[in-house]
Amino acid sequence: MAKGLMMLILVLVSSLTVIQAQLTCPSGSSGSCQYTNVGLTPTNNQLPNQHYYIGGLFGVHDRAADAYSCQNAPLRERGLLNMEAFHWAIKEFGTNQNVSIGGVALDSCSRVEQTIENILSFETCKVGFGNLNAVSPRNLLAYVGPDRSSEAMAVATLLKDMNKTQVSHAATSPELNNQDMYPFFLRAVPSDEHDATIIAKMLQSLNIKYVLGVYLGNGYGRGGFEALKSKLVGTCMVYQTEMPVHATDDQLQAIADELFLREVTRYVIVYSDGENARKLMNAMQMRDANKVQNFNFIGTSSWADDTTVTDNLYVNAYTLALTTPAGQLTTDLAKFYQYLNNLKPSGNTWNPWFQSYWNDKLECGVRTCNEASDSLTGRYTPDVYVPFTILAVRSIIDGVRIAALSACGKYDLCSNLLNQENRGQRIYGGIGGTTYFNGQELANNFISYRILKFQVASGYTEIGTYTPGTPLNLAAQPALPYSCPESPCLVCGEVPPVPSTTTVRTTAAPVITTTDPTEGGKYKFIKFMAGQHFTGVFSGGMRMGDEYGTRFDVGQKWIIALGVLAGVGCVAVLVFEIYILFKLLGTRIGRQWRTMWLGQLLLFGIFLSYLTLFAFLFIPTNATCGIIRFGIGVSYATIYSVLLVKLMVILTSTTSESLIPGDVESPNYLKGIYQFLMFIFAVGVQVVIDIQWMIQVPPEAVKVMTNGGVEAWVCNHYTWSVDYGWGDMENFVRSEFENHLLSLVYVMFLIIITTIVAMRAHGIITNHRESVFIGIVAGFSIPIWIAWGLVGGLNKKLDNGHQFGDACLAFGLFIVATLALFSMFLPKVRQLINMGVEGIYLEDDRDTYYGGSVIMAPPSYKSRPSSVVYANSGGVYSDPIIIGNGGDPNAVHLKHPGASSTYSAPVYMKRGDTYGTGSIGGSKVLRVTGDLTGKNPHKPSSEIGHYRKTRSESGTLRRARSTQDLGSL
């Protein structure tokens, strides 16, 4: 997937460059450099309207170890033979035309990047081909190739923006049928849809009920395998896996081990080209040369009857081979191979790689070669795609003639045909309008297949034929014993048979040899009702070492952002914690644990949320599944339980009519033990839910088939039906995401309750209106939960729906934890900063600190006897009263405000050095309300609102530190 995305970006960037390219390169220049490593058949003239070229894209060399060693890589016979067929067809069918036709063939070195670079460099005049009759981008009208589906898709995307037609002779992937994505693509070879149809019919004809599947990890393998699965009738794919295009030995051995574990199934579909199919079978033979003979491999037409695939392999296989239908194409093919047999290096001036090919085939390095007597006859393997290369060239020549007659009125390359706006559709329509095509596909009358059987003793033998629109013609084949790896075959939706009633024998029963369906007691049979649902039940299987790692290893790039955000979140929590402790330790509030423990728990819940996110980074294992299932619910419950307890503390702090705001020693606050019990109860419910869930459904990682047809490891807490089995995500009753969401119903209840209580307490100013910030966290959590719940639930049917579910759970937890962190603790940090400078926080509790009259709290078990001292300084009332040394430190000092004052002045107590024989530490601030009645209606009411100085008017006298509770920090 990552490679495909990179190629898409490359193609898009390339397309933007091509838009600026000129239709004709500057006069006197055929590019900034001449590219000589190219197969070139030049035209006879350079008259703009009297000649054109056909481009060829072939993998003449195998893929080298790096991008700089193409010419040193081994020659690829398929690429070279099809290039020779390309040049031969141009000469064969282009000589009797009114215009001169030439061909330019480029080597892609079996790399899609090189293919794109070849086209782009030529079309933008960066390179030129040929010193005589140089090729102009304006006069190159269409391309043949490439022969790999992945390369063909990239080329088709680029040529879409160039308005140039592409006719592939070997790209068979059904994905190329998308005409919206590839509007200028034509296929001169049968699609893999035919391979899929033949294999499905062959399995049905042989009455094969269970098969294993291995497909190549590119567009050819994935597209063809999906087409095959959609056509299977009466056959169940009990196991399937993807084989990387450039698989390592360890990867091949891991696939081989999985197949050997399911040896009883016998039949293995290998949807791959011949080269990679050989690598897989060779890996299996290296692992166990005896057991590999118990398998029957089923290959595609890309493998065909190529002996190089099966040389020195002791395997049994069925394959498909394209055949050339009787008619003109058969005659043309015979003429080409006769021409090739007589071709000599000295006479081949258009192919720079033919000399190396000749030397290799005739072993000129170990013997003396003689062109006069030597030939290639019998020294090469005819390639299955050669006739379709010939057909592709012929279709382009005939199509250009049709387009020219339509656009110009005669067979001439007029500007009406070659201008950039018209040439795309006109030439594409002309080629597609020939008798060779039916839409984008090759016409059925050019399609025919042979069905082959390979055995070591006899080689390839034909056992059947197929032509589209006719029944499969297949000879009877001996049936091999096969079975599902598990019994009953749950992955195929089977249920155990109803046991029959048995009677006790009085004589010994005869010994009957059977296959043990329990595999030595490993499996047990249980009878279930049809339609019954299960959660967490699955059939065990071995997990290979290379199946562990991070999700990034399997293409899930979203974990990069998640890992970074989780790490930043952990650092942020630690920074908040260090700062708060630094500011409060050593202070009176810092010594009172009951004012801090809730805040510490809230920080712990947020920190736990961030730590849980790291479990999402790994490919699911038993441990990570357990961490995710338990950690998410407990983290959420911890956060919302703390917020709910904090709200209850705020509400209970206002229940007494005689409560002095900020009196942290007052018994009217919810006692610490009750706060703790409330928290334990609130969070304990979710803890019990998660523990019970993990006991009933122990966390396990299970390999299943995703909606996209790719195997993936997921956690086992999904629900499946016995009617469809446990191994296919498309048939799940409820996905693991949906079941996880159900386990969080109690957390949703906590969110709603917290939101309602926060709304009830929003007007209470206790603890600096903390209820407002709690309301923000709870209130915004509701739309956040709705959003990630809908995204995860509505996308569960997508090919990567399981990734949506995991990502929604992870990022939903991150967003809520971050919202709680910054909403609850940023205001605390601001308060601490202000108190550190001024000694008091005045932003939202001004009336509490500077009201009018004095309100005395009733005596309590914590209070001490105190006297009352009335002070009348005779000065300006707004001046503060300063209580110096001496006098009763427990006395309350009052000052009559006078009739004209607006606010009463605050009263301060200056710290005294001594009182009596003891020292008096600390300060007191006298709290007053807006009038003298206070909370007691029997107090005098004549003193109403007196003027209070602003901060700037208060001079430099230090105010007493606030005793208002900062709450659960």
C-alpha cells in the first residue's frame, strides 16, 4: 500500500510537469541528451504528417539489487522476446502504409519507477531517441506494455494526463477495468477474470470443497485473487495469505510453515507469476521434500507451461495456459518464431541487448560461436504473451488508420488528429474500434485456454480446454483425500453433526482405520443451534515470529501520529504535576492532603489514558488486547469519577447557611472519607465490568480475514455466528469495536450525570468556579464521543474497517484526556502564578474577600473563644485597618463604615512578633458580605456596601494569603 501511494504521488507530480511539455521538441534538439540504450526501429522520413512512432515498454532486465545496476542485472527472456516481437510486428504490418511507422522500445529494468522516468523524460524533451529521424513526442501516438499490472496502472495514470493510448500485452489485473481511473487503457490480453472463472469451475468440477490460497502482494495478485473468491461456488477458502513481491527466505518459510500446518487440505491456489510461484514451492520443498508432494498446487496462466517454474521441483500442480486461436494470429506467430530462429546479432541493429542474449543462449563464453551455422532454434522458451504483443502492435496500426480517415478524410496525420485536445479520444477510439477489442477488453474470439496438469514423471499434460461462453471441458481426475484443518470447519460456517444413538456391543467391534477428526484430542465437538452467536470463541493457530511487531510494519501509518501525541501527553502531565507540587509543597494547602488527592487522581487518570494509547502501536497480541480492553474503560471511569466527586464537594460546600466561604476547616465540606468512598464506588463499577469481561472473554489475538480480503491480527472480542464462522470479518455479527463500545455504557452514564450536575452547580463560585471547567470537560465529551463512535461504527464495512475502529478508540481517548488536562489544570496553574506574585487570587471571588459587614461563623468543635474589638480610626473609611502587635490575636476587629461609604474597607492583620509568652504565626483576613445582614437576618442592616480600594490604591502592604481552597489540584 505504501509503495502504491508513493507511486501515485510520483505520477501526479509527473503529470504536472508533462502539462508544460511541448508537443514538438525545440528545433535542432532531440532532448538535452541522446539516449542510446533503447531499441529503435526508425521511420523512413521526418515529415510531420507522414510518420509516427509506437512506444514499447518492456522489462528486458530483471530487477537489480539497487536502482543503479540495471545493465548489470540478468536479462529477462520474457521482456526480450516480446521486444523482438514488437519490432517485428512494426516492420511486418507497417511497411505497406501511406505513412512511415517506427518503434522505440524502452527497458524498465522491472521497476515501475524506471518506467515512469522513461516516459516522462522523453515526453518533456529531456532525452532524445535516434540521431537520424529523431523521435518527437508529437509523433509518438501510443504505447505497448508494460507486462506487469502494477507498472501498467502507474503508466495508465500518467498517460491519462497526456491524452495518449496504452495497449498492454500482458497486464491482466481486473483493477485495470476501471475506465474512470484509466480512460486510455486497452488490454490485448485476457483479463484475470478468465483465470478466476476457470479455476472456480475446475474446483467445482473436481468437487474440491476446501482450498488454501496464496496470492502475490501486488495489483495482479490481489485483484485476481479477489475475483477468484467472488466466483467460488461450493468451495471454501479455509486459509489465505499474501506473499510479498520480493519475499525474503524467512517470509517464504513462514508461509510454508502455515501451509504445512494445514496439509490435510491438499489443494493450494497460488495466484502469482511463475517466478514467485517457484520461490514458494522451492521453500516448501526445502522445508520438507516428502510432505510437499502431498499438495496439489493450482497456478494461473502467468505460470502456464513454463518448465523453468518446475525444474528440479517434486510437486504436483494444475495450471492454465493461454493459446493462440486458429486464424491469422496463429499464422503471424509462426512467422515470427521462424524469423527469430534465423535472426543473427550482426543483422539486429535495433536491439542493443540481442548480442548478450545470443551469447547467453548459445554459450558463446565456453564455445566459439559462428553466426553462419548457429541459430536460436530450440534454445529459448516461447513466451505466452508474444502473440498478444503482435496483436497490440497490429491494433494500434489499424486504429491510427481508422482515426486518421475519420479526422483528416484520408490516411494522413493532419493537425486535427494530432493536436493535444483531439488526439487522445480519436486515437483511443480508433484502436478500440478495431475487431480486436470489446470495450477495454480483448474480444472473446481471441481468447482460448488449455488446462494443464504437471507431474514430475510426465511433465505438463493437457487435461482440458476453455473458451469464453462455453462450458469447461475437463477430463476426469482422480480425487485426493482432503479435509478442513479443523473439524467442524468453523471458518467455513460448519457446525458439528448431530451425534447418533449407539448401543452397547456384546462382541468386539471390527477395527476400522479412519482419520482422527479431533487431531489427537486437540479439538472437541459441541452441538450448537443454527444462528447462535459467540464472542471470543475461535480456533487456535500458530503465530510466526515475523507476525509480531508494530502496526507500522503492516502499513498502518496512523500510529505514528498516535505515538507522538501520546508521548507529548505523558510529558505534559509530568510537567503539570511537577509545577503544582513545586508551588504548593511547604504551604498550608500543600500540607492538607484532602485538598489535593482528587486532583492527583485526576492527573493519574489522564496519565493512565496516555499510557494505554501505547498499546495501540503494536500488532495485536494477547497482552495488548488485555491492556486496551481494561485500560480504556478504567481511564475514562477514573477521569469522570473524579470530576463527579469534585462536583459533589462543591455542592455540599454551600449547604450551610452559616458557612464562611473559603473556610477549609469547616465540617460542612464533604468529608475526605466520604469523597474517597464515592470515588471508589464510581470507578469500581467500571473496574468490575472490565474484570468480568476479561474473565468471561479472555483477551486473545486472532488472525482473521478483513473486509479487504487481507489477513490481519485483531482482538478476539468480536461476535460471530455459527452460520458463517469466526474467521471472516465481513460476516461478523458485531465487530470488536462495537463490543468495546458496549463495554463503555457505564462511562457514558458517568458523562451524562457529570454534565447534569455541572449544570446544576455552574453558579457556585466555590473553588474559583471550578464547576464551570468541569462542565466544559463533561459537556464537550458528549459530541466527541458521538463523533468517534459514528466514525468507527459507520466505516466498519470498509476494507480497512478494523483500523477505523482501533483508531477511533485511540484518538477518542486522547482527545478526552487532553481536554480534561488543559481544561482542569491550566486554570489552576494561572491561579498559582497569580498567588505567587500577589499572595491572593482576586479574579473571580472579589465579593467574598471584600464584602461589607462581618459575618461570624458559629462556634464549632474546631473554633477557639475569641473577643470582638470595634475599631474607629476617625480617618477615611476606605483606609485599611492595620492590626499591630499586642492585643488578642483571636479578636475580630470591626470598623464602622459611616453613612456615605460605598464599600467597607478590608481589615488586615499584620504579623506580630509575640503575644504574651508565645508567638503568633500566620495571618487572617476578615471576610465580609455586601451588607451587614450577612447570612443572619437578625444582624443590623444599616451598613450597606462601602467603598473598597482597588489594588493600585492599596499601597505596598502585603495582603494575607488566601485561605480559599484551590480544590483538588
